[in-house]
Amino acid sequence: MPTNTLVDVPGFKVGHATNLEAATGCTVIICPPNTVGGVDVRGGAPGTRETDLLQPHNQVEEVSAVVLSGGSAFGLASADGVMQYLEEHEMGYRTGIGYLVPIVPAAILFDLNIGDATVRPDAAMAYQACVNASADTVKQGNLGAGTGASVGKLRGIPNATKGGIGSASIEILDGLWLGAIVAVNAIGDVLDEQGKIIAGVRDDEGHFIGTLNTLKGFFSQASLDSRENTVIGAIATNAKLSKAHVNKVAQMAHDGLARAISPAHTMHDGDSIFALASGEIPADTNLIGAYAAEMMAAAIRNAIYHATTLHNVKAWNE
């Protein structure tokens, strides 16, 4: 039965590792063999690994896994644990001498402002996320890379809303699947399908007041001290796409981010979306990209709906 999560796409697995006390964690998407990868980085404060390799003009096309991690720049070390796991399981890009090298792009978000900032995702945690990886479903909310995520921090953590990890999927045509997964840690508000705020900056009584309205109180970039934000995620499909077209899908998926989050892609966000295509079914890039945007928006909203209060950061419905 479909789960409305990324693992509805045949061959993909997702695993989380979570530390609720420290409010951090990481999420791993393990790809089937010969998956083609791309990426689009739109935010002004990204933290990434192996994204240059995914550009269409560069040689290697195959992606073994993608890591989404908390821990700010420290969290990039988590990819080493995924490489270890994949090497042990003989998964990776085969070099000219026959040796397998796992290709593991990664992106991080800043979650050091709640929980314990001295505890960050590392290689051991990401290795465990690989062990936990499953094709059954994707658990959502305060898990993995979304554990310490929060939304709308312009008035500080006490006036923010709990973010999290979310996923969504759709069978576009018979057997043609597309799924999204995203960790939501945005400076902007998360909006539902009608444009109503469901997560964002709050007043002292707990009511949403709108990030755009709040931004009016800052007269210069120097006065805006809220740099700890980012939305990181991935699109997966079993469509057959070239490397250039997979990158186009990642680009189009950002449309969904901008529909569900306002404002998006600011200088204080590190918004980054990967795209992964396993190559089973020939499909039109425009079709895949259009649904990538739809599923990215749905996954962002699901992250908020599944999140619960953690370390006094209130959930959306509190």
C-alpha cells in the first residue's frame, strides 16, 4: 500500500537517527544502483558536500545516497558514516580500477539553538541511520534532520514554531512515482494550501504575526540577527532522466518550497534541494519537475503537521 512518503518510489530507502535530548539528528536516503543525481542550492547561507559533482558539466552521474543533517557545519561529518556503511555493502561508483567509491552528497541545517549544542550528528549516528533505513515508510516530525528544526525565529526561539522532517509522494502515471522529503528549519512562515500561516514567528501570546510584518522592524541586514535557518530536502523518482534534466527537476522543486514558505531563499537560509532519478521509466522532464514542486510543498506542510513541541518550541497547533 502507498504510504504518501518518498519510499513509495521503488528502490529507495530512508533512515533516521535521532537524539531528542540534544535535539539533533540526521536522515539518509539510500538510492538504488545507477541513480542519477542533481542539486539546486538557492539559499544565501548553505552548508553542503559534493554538490559541485552533481552539476551537469561534471563527470560522475551516479549518486549512492544523500544525507540531510542537523548540527550546522559539524553535521557534514555524518556523511563519512554513510560512506562506511555503503562501502561495507559494496554500493558505490565503480572506478577505472574496479574499486567502489560511494558518492554521498549532503546538506546541513542549524539546530544548535535548542537542546545541547555540543552534541552533533557524526559518522556513527549516520551509520545508524543507514542501519535503520527502510522501504516501509518514512516517519515524520521530530526525527532525523528535523529533530531540532524550528520555524520563524526572528523574535527568538521562545516565539518560534517547531519544524521537522516531512515527506510526500504521488503516482503520476501507472508505475511512475515521485516522492519528496524535507527538513523544515526556515526563517519564513509555512503556509497551508489557502495561504494561512501554520508555522512561523509568534507574538508573546503565541499568535502568528507574519514574518514579512516582522521583517519591517529591521531597518538593515546588520540589525537582523537570525542566520540559523535552512530548508534541505530531496526529490526522488523512478523516471529516466539525464543529469541535466535531474538538475532541472531540483530547480523546479524550489517552486514548491516558495509556495509553502514565505519568504524563501533569503540570505539567512541555506535552502538546498537534491533530485534523484533511478531511471526505470522514460518520462517528460516538465511533468516530473511540476510534480516535484507539488510534492515538495506537501512535504513541507507534512513536516509541520507531524512536529510536536520539543524543548519548549511549540508545535503548530499549540
